[in-house]
Amino acid sequence: MGINEAAEAIEKFLGSYDGGSGAPVDVKVHPSGDDLDVIKIWVDLGPTKVNVGAWEKAAAAAIREALPDTGSFRLEVRAEVDRPSQM
């Protein structure tokens, strides 16, 4: 599997991945422009109280399990949540 195919497969997988916070609001997955073996993953989890660091690690592990052909690529997962403003 090439890096572009891996990125597409990851994006499709994460579109329905729950990870304990429900399906993501938005997912963007792209090969890195700087490193030939890195796939950058950005996920908007929407309004949730999930631990972002734990979610990122769990998602990376789930990707590896569900898509073993991605093993030759480094995954950089970054998740964001919408936090209500405090007044």
C-alpha cells in the first residue's frame, strides 16, 4: 500500500471510528509534505469532554489494528475538541 492509499484508508476508517466520543465531526488525512513516511491526521471531535491525548493514542492503535498495511508509515494524530467558552 502506498502512502496516498494509506491516507485514504485511514480517513475512511476514522470517519466512523467512535473511540469513546462518538464519530468525529471532521477528519483530514494527508501525507506529509516534508517526510516521505509520515501521514498527518487531524480530527475534530466536536463538543466532548474526551481526553484528547488518550484519544489520539487509542486512534493510532486502532488504525494499526484495522489497517496493518499502514505499519510502514509514521502516524501523527492530532485531535481537537470544541470547548464551551467560560464566562
